[in-house]
Amino acid sequence: MNKLFNRITFLFLALFSIFSFGQKPTKKPDQAYIFFLHNGFLEENELNTVHPEYGRAEYNEIVNSFKAANFIVISEKRKKNTYAPDYAEKVVKQIKGLLKKGVKPNKITVIGTSKGGYIAQFVSTELANPDVNFVFIGCFRDIDIEQIPIINFCGNILTIYEKSDVLGVSAIKRKETSKLKVNQFKEIELNTGLKHGFLFKALDLWIIPCKKWANGNYQLN
């Protein structure tokens, strides 16, 4: 655990830079933050590597889409073989730092795709703040209930999954077994036919609901 806190990472630097050089964005009551956690393929490969079935993971396009919508985006390309619970602990620490600076919890959204979605679930569990927003994308299977029993949803939860994707299905079972408070819960089933590759792409079909959720539009109108 000491090694975790001793590692200086880009994510920490990105968060530090937000509050550096005299900038104090937390004074804007409407400022919203997004932590974006990418899929596992990008841990193993370079940004421009093409997946044999799903194509290139459009990480920069996704992040830039959130930035264009006036969110402060905190994200990085994770190191290979990142241990999800440890990384989640780091994100939790950063979120608590924002909360201490006066950012309202409902102005913070953690969005994760595939492995990043599992990390986001660990963040939800450890943070245990029912007012923080979460979007879990393509990151639940029914066997998770038995294989990862320590996860408990907490917060305003949106899950997005693709009908043709066997790696991500409806997470209603996790919601029903979770012991922490879930203020809002909603699911979206997509039908793109892209299987798990849907989350590789900067598709409005899932990005627009994420933006609405991060802005507190829990009805997704």
C-alpha cells in the first residue's frame, strides 16, 4: 500500500494542476467534474493500437467530448496490469480532496468502461457517498455476484450495456444485493450489434446519457 501512495502518476498531476497557478474552479457552484476510467485494452496497448475485432479505442475522442461539454475531466492511461481495488483507492482519495475543497458530491461523476467500470464500482463501494454520480458501462456479468461479492453499489447509478455484449449485461442483480444506499438507479440497453466494441467508440448513444447523468438529469430527458 505504501508503494501506491509513493507513486507519482499523471492522474495526480492532472488533479493538482486544476488547483494550481491561482485557478480556483471550485468557486463556481455549477462546475462539474468527470473521472473517466478507460477499458482494459488500453492498459495493454498503445493509444493507436487497433483491436483485431473492435478497432481502435477512441480514448482521446471520448475525453475531448466530455471536455467540450464544459466538464473538468480527470483521466489518464493506466499502467499495465493495474490492480483495480488499489486504483480505486487512489480515485477515492482524489474525490475526497474535491469534497474538502467544497465541490458538491452531485457535481462529481465517475464513468468507467469495461475494466474501468469495475474500478468505478470499487470506487462506489469504498467512497460510500450516495450523492456522487456513477456510470458503469459494459462491466457486469451475473457471475460477479459470487466472484466479486465485496462490491456494493452506492450513489446515483447509471448502467449502460449492449444487447450483443456477453461481457456486460444488466446489473440489476448487483443493485438488488447491494447493502449501501442508492439514491438513483437507471439502466440503458443499447442495440448496436457492436458487442463489447461499442465502448471502444466515442458513440453519442452512451456518451450523451453520461453527460446528462453528470449534470443531474437522472430522468435522461
